[in-house]
Amino acid sequence: MHPVPTSSSQSGPRPLTRSKGRPLWSQLRADLLRRLEDGEFRDVFPGEHDLVAEYQVSRHTVREALRTLRAEGLVTAQRGRVSRFAASRPLEQKVGEAYSLFRSVEEVGAVQRSVVRRLDERADGVIAARLGLEESTPLVHLERLRLADGEPLAVDRVWLPADLARPLLSVDFTHTSLYDELERHCRTHISGGWERIRAVVPTRAERKLLDCPESTALFAIDRLGHDADRRQVEWRQTLVRADRFAVAAAFSADDGYRLGGPVPTP
């Protein structure tokens, strides 16, 4: 039998011993979590065979520990691909506050990058109507695949009036926030609006683009944003992986949930 470690600060893997109060898979999960928090496995997470040999436990024990880590969004894995470390906690949107996916990714210690799929000027009668504009009004359209530590996280599509946002056509959106660039180049700040968040089942194309496991749903986020003069300047549609995103709201017995105003029907 392996000796029980005497120091919780011991570096590297620790032997596991059977205990009536705690199953081996739970001990393994705790030690892997410790190693993740210590900065190990940033590039590649060890495979099942490596963990079986390293900890001298059964494959069933390893699989159960990994299942819980994947369910918590700490490790990503798909068949035929190497497991990878994910953000240490899911991205969280607080209800009633302005939300920036760029800042949320960086706040959990991940690196935010975007692949710009479209950045052009076009007309779209349906979107223009949502912004309260004539159907023929030119719009700036930006579509990005949002990445966190190189892993697909969300698809973000936004439309803005071209007379306001045309300077954005020359911006490199690989590693920046749309709202920062909107203030920098267009002297415009999104000061309010409304948002709807709903769960959706991804299409085959969306699952492929976001590299989603078959069991993963998406959150669809629709946002209509206005500036300080209450001019509607942003219509945004975002699809974000539900295994890496959460919505939070504060509440109390007196005030209930601290929500914003009613959401209009678009």
C-alpha cells in the first residue's frame, strides 16, 4: 500500500489510498484540481492511460474523476482529440449589468482572441427595422468566432448604423473589445438597452464551428443597445457554449431579483 502524504503542499501527484469516507475518484479529482490551480496541464492534459499509470488506480476511477472535471468546464475533451485545460471557472454574466465577453474571458485568466469572419457594410431590412431605421439604411456588420485560450467559445454577430460605425471597418478585431473600439473611433458609448438569453440546440454547422460535444447546448443572446441619447446603435446576436457560460442574479427577500426593465417584443 502506498504511504499517505503528510503535507498538503507536496508538489506533483500524490498516492491515493482507499478510505471509507471518500471514494478514490473523488481523491483523484481533488488532486487533479490542485495541479490545475498550480498551473500544470496548461497546454496538454494527461490522458487516461497516463493517469492510470501515474496514480496506480483503475481506468473506471480515472474516467469518473475526468467526467466531473469536464462537467464543471475545467477540462475539454472530444473523441480522437487530446484533452485540454479550460478556463478555471465558467464565464458569468450578472443580470442587470452591461456585459462584455472580451472582459469576461480575460477576467477568468484566459486569453481572448477572435477570428473575424465578416466585416463589411451592407443593407438588411429586418435588422434595420430592429434598430428603428429605414430598411435600406446601410449597416456595418461584424461577425466573429470568439476564442478563449484558443478554444471556440462563441459566435458573435453585430450590426450598427453605418453613418455611425463606418470607422470600424478598418479596425483589427483580433484582440479587442467592440465597445472599446466604438468609443475610440466613433465617440459612442453603449449606455443601456435590453437583452434576451435563451437555451438552444445547436445546428450541425454551429456545433462544428464551436467544436461542441453532442451533449452541449448553446445560449442564444439577443441584445439591442442604445447610446446616452437613447439612439439604438447596436443589434447583436451571440451563440455561446452553455458549458462555459453562466447567468447570475442577486436577490433578497425584500427586493426579489434585481432585474432590469421589461424586455420588449422585437
